[in-house]
Amino acid sequence: MPPTLDADAVRTWCALALDALGRAREEIDAINVYPVADGDTGTNLYLTVESAARAVDAVFDGHATEGPGSRPGLAEAVRAMAHGALIGARGNSGTILAQLLRGVAETLTPGDEGHRTLDDAERLRQALRRAVVSAYEGVARPVEGTVLTVAVAAADAASATGGADCSDVARAAYEGARTALEATPGQLDVLGRAGVVDAGGKGLVEVLGALVGALEGGKPAAEPLPAAPPRATRAWAAEGCPADLGGTPVHGAEPAFEVIYLLEADDEAVARLRTRLDALGESLVVVGGDGLWNVHVHVDDAGAAVEAGIEAGRPHRVRITHFGAARVAATHTRERVQRAVVCVVPGEGLAALCAEAGATVVGVRPGEAPASGELVEAVRRAHAREVVLLPNDAELRHTAAVAAEEARTEGVRVALIPTRSPVQGIAALAVHEPGRRFDEDVVAMTSAAGATRYAELCVAERQSWTMAGVCQAGDVLGLIDGDVAVIGEELARTAETVLDRMLAAGGEMVTLVLGAGVPDTVADRLRRHVRRGHLAVDTVVYHGGQQSAPLIIGIE
């Protein structure tokens, strides 16, 4: 049967692209010399695609709950892919890749009847053309010899092929991209001087190779044909893509900061933002649409770039990177420490507590679990020969296992302790001793975590059935070891019931972690409650600042 461009193909494409970028990440990082030689393009592309893949998986998982026969359609899958890439885009190349995927999604999710009569091959040709147009709309000053050049060549080659099915079109695009990539050192001086191809372009080739594999039954793409396909005339440039890239000269002095943020704003405000940021810095890429944008720029004044976003709308997930530190990290190798602990935590207070204890911290953004790539990056930041990884969330166990396995391939000895709550992580950190043998340290930390029972107090968002009965929206739920055990109306009173149930089985110390906005009076009341009923039990209180749960309880 001929290959089909459907939701399953999109899911396979994302999975294969993530695998390919995972294998090529270090090589791509190593050749990253433009626009800034900060050695992170491969990692940024990996994290961008990982976010896209997770979004597509979530769509499939959502349909699985509706019944065994429920499957997402192509439109739903590509929309999820594009949205996931947009919110997870990292760096210059990752942001451009997100916009390329958005262009693909725009073409594969049309509303007109005429488009639905096209075969898969022509739909893919149009999608690749629209992807390039979309990318040019997002890049303020396109430069010849970059990922955009490679994307143009891929679309040109796809348009020129007479292939009868979509796999032929994908392979033509892949081969055209490979040929264009090999030519990039002659198009951009900084690449020629370094003797490397464009890092972002190489990443795009990996993504296109994964598309070939997805449409050819999961097989990896073969090497490209030795001859380059003829360069098309780009008659479709009038759609929005410049007929000539017209290389922009590289500035003599590179900006000090990379600023990235998601922005909720309307089109008019974003148009004004582009003008202002273009005057402030360079490497400006603003991608997205429908009220949500990903903004990327290199500037000397990071505060001004963020202020511009505040004036345009609501910026969030702001990331500011100082290139000086990045360049030092990319060009110098400092001595590894012997051992480190990487700890995932959901609030600023907990992050400060764990950092003070010597851990490398991965913060959890509200409503968004960290990706495995972020955990791997934290292991690298720890710069240790041996690393103990504490996920502190039952749902992160698989993600942490993937990260640990990848870190091991880089020569790091990683032990994953499957902590299911931040209080178990705190208990493990309390007995951590870097001076003893690694195995002994891991055993001690695992034992301390396992001896800590945990509970969370949260607020029900809607009516639902639980193990403790039916709860209503607004009820306070007391979860003990992950299961709803108590349903109440008020936080402190429900917490008292939870404490009584847990302490009935014994305990020597209670840890209370207050969430964002929870007053100290709640902790004072619970401390007095424990003292009245259990004189020998100590109580420790931390201001965790987590958004996910108003109160986390640990009992050792």
C-alpha cells in the first residue's frame, strides 16, 4: 500500500526526529558557530522537538481514554505538533523550526473543500512551501547559508519531483536539504572559516530524514543522491518568501544576552514589538499566531527586550542567557566534581532549599512537567562523574529514566532514586554524603526517601469520583501516597485529618511544605495539632512556593 500522511505518520515522524536529534545533538552542538558560538543548537532543537512529540502523544493519550477505537485525525495531530514546538522552542534554530512546523500544520489543516481533494503528495509539497514562507515571516533579517537556505532547498526539491506518493516528495526534500547543507560553508563566511556546515541546517536535515522514515515504514533515511537537484526559480516567493535571501552582514560586536519568552498578544501589538526589538538587537525571530507567540532576540539590554514584551502583551516563561558564560562553557572544560545531586522541585522556596543543600535544581513550571532534555541538561550543569537524580514526582519516573540513560551514554554514572514527592527528595538530600562510596550513598538516600510517607492537599477542579467518595468542585482533597483519602471543605481542617491518619502508623518528624499564598497561620495551627496529639513528634515547616498543591506533608 502507498504511504499515508495521517496522524500516525505525524506521531512516528516526531518520535524518529527526536531519536535522530538525540543521536546528532553533540555533533550539532559542536559545529554551532552562527549566529553565536554558544554550542547549544543541537540541544535546543532536541528540546523543541521533544515538546512537539509530547504534545502529539498527549493527543493520542486523550483519545485512548475515549475508547479503543478513538483516534485523532491528521489535523489534530499536526496542530498539536506545531503548538508543542511553539511553546517548547529553544534558541534561534529551535524557534525557526517551530515556525516551519507551524507552516506545515497550516497547510495540512485547511477548511476548504478544494484542498481536501488533493492527494497526499501534493499536500506535502504545499506544506513544505508554506513552511518556508511562514519561517520567513518570523525572521527579521534572513541570512544566506543558514537553516532557512536549507528549508528553501527542501521545498524547491519537493516541488520539482514528479513522485507519485508522499514518500517520494519527502525523500526529494531530504536530498535537496542535504545538498544545500553541504553548500552552506561557501555561503556564510563564519562557517567557511570554521570549516563546518550550518548547525541549524543540519538539524533540519535530521528532521526531514525522520519524515522520510515515518513515510517509509519507520526505516531511517538513506544517504542522499550525489547530484544536487536543480535549483527552482522560487516563483512562489511572492507568497511572502524573498526571492533572494540577501545575506545580512554579521555585526562586529556580538550582543551580550539571548532573550526568549512566550507572549500573549494580538497581531498589531506584535508588529510594533518586531520593530522595537529589531532596533534593540539582532537574530530576531518572532513566530506563532492566534494570540500566542514565541519571541527570540539577541540584545545587550535584556531588560529592555522584556519590557517591550510587557508593553505588547503578557510575556511568560522568560529565559535570559548571558552569552559570555555560554561561550566560556562551550570553549573551556572545567574539572568535574566527583558527585552531585540533581533535584526536580515545583516551587522557588523548595528550589532555594535544595540548592542550599548543594543540589543542582530543575524547576517545574506550573502545569508543565519538565522534559527529559531539561533533566539531561541539569546533569551536564552539575558537571560530575557521579550523579544522583531525584525526580520527586511519580509521573516523572519514566522521563527521569530516559534522561538517566542518555546521561550514561555521555560517561556519567547516574543513579535514579524514584522519589515520588518533594518531601522524599528532602529526606534523601538530608542524608547525602558525597565523601562515602557512591553505592553506599545511593542506598542511604534511597532508604531515607522510602521511609518518608507523603501527602498532598489540593483543591478539586470539578466533580468526580475518588477512592474517598464523590468530590465537588472546590473541595479540599487529601491525597496520601498518591490516592485520595480525605475530602474536606477547609485546608487546615482537612490537613489535620490527613496528619492523624498518617501518624496513626507512627512517625518521628512531620515536614510541612507550604504552597504559594498559604499563610503561616495554617502551619502554626498544624504544628499545634501535632504537638497536642503526638508529643514526641517534631514538626518542620518550609515555604515551598509551589503552585501545584497548597500543602505537601512528609512523615519520617
